[in-house]
Amino acid sequence: MSNKQALDVYRILKLNGLKLENMLNQSIQSQLNQKFFIQTFGSHNQVAAAVIRKLQNSIETISIPLNFPTKKDVANATKINIQTEEKVDLLNEKVNDILLSLEELKQLTSEGLSENG
């Protein structure tokens, strides 16, 4: 088989593969767009959501006597940690401002003393 024939075979194979892929995609989309599938999967999602809520409530109930943190506890602790970091940053800024003011006062005082002296 020559090089040109091999390229033609690959080109034909590629075109047929793309056609087959498009046909399969259209078939899948038409099946998924049927009302039956949408209703079935929608009801399954509601059941799964209810089960997840029950599990979360059970875990929170169990966590109290076993004394381990729940997802809410971790979220609250994280929020408090972030707030604390923000407050510490503000305090650092204020302390730096006060130190700068003190340095300026020292310079003014030393300049005033040297002028008067």
C-alpha cells in the first residue's frame, strides 16, 4: 500500500468515524430528551437529596456524644479564624501607624530642641 493510499484510508476512516459519532450523539440526545427519562432522573435526585439530608442530620446527632466536629462546626471555626486574621491585620496596621507617628514626633522634638539649643 502506497503512502497516498494509506492517507486516503485514514481520511475515509476519520470521516466515517465523525459521521458515526454524530449519529450516536443525536441518538443519545433524543433518548435523553424524552419526558420519561427527565421525570425518572428528577425523582431520583429528590430521593437522593432527602437521603443526604437525613445522613447529615444523623451525623450531627451522633457527633454530639462522640464529641467530633461536624461540617458546620468546621465551617464556623474557619469563619472565626478568618475574622481573627482580619482583626489582627487591622491591629498591625494601627500599630504601624502609631509607630510612624511616634517617629515623626521624635524627629520634630529633636529638631525643635536643636533649634532652641
